[in-house]
Amino acid sequence: MNSSNEGRHDDEAALTEFLSSLMDYTPTIPDELVEHYLGKSGFQCPDLRLTRLVAVATQKFITEIASDALQHCKARLSAPVKDKSKQPKEKRLVLTMDDLSRALREYGVNLKHPDYFADSPLTGTDPSSREE
């Protein structure tokens, strides 16, 4: 029973040390942005360490998604192309919405985007047929 208390004490000490190290770390995602979205979700916490912990977790999540999307992009480019005229001479990596959608789907996020993007619903219609 004594060893479980020591293990718990070691865990608490490691957690305390980790939270203290967050004060010296400047995350990629600014504290203000994290606080804004935490506030929008109804979460208020004056502890900057917790805000930075959320920023680090978010940064890790975004990095994993970007890495997975890159793997999808590489797989797409390495797939054999039936029509050689459509195969680019230079194999540049270009992230597409399909690559990103596939990567997000692995994390349970279903991204749906329209096939056609427009500034407004009336864009591309005949001016005489528009209702004002």
C-alpha cells in the first residue's frame, strides 16, 4: 500500500513540474485566441497554465491532422495515373480539401464543403433573372 502512495506522489510531482514548465513555454497558438474560444464555450479560468495546456493540446491535434493529410497527399500523388498527359512533370505536394477531409474523418470530424464556392447565392446567375 505504501508503494501506491509513492507512485501517486510521483505522478503529482510530475504533473506539478509539467504545469510549472508551461509558464516558461510560449505556444504557437496565442493565449488570447485560446481564451477567446474557451470563453465562447462558457469556460472561464484565470489560471494561465490551463490555457496553455489547451493551446498545446490543440497544437498537437492540428499537427497530427496536417501530418495525416500530408500522408494522404503523398499517397494520392504516388497512385498510378491512367492518362500520362494528366500526370504533372514535377510532383509538387499540394494539399487538397479531399486530403484534409480524409485526415479529419480519421478523427471523427466530417468535413462537408460545397462543390462550388460563390460570394453569394446570386453569383453566376443571369442579371435579368435576379430578384431584388
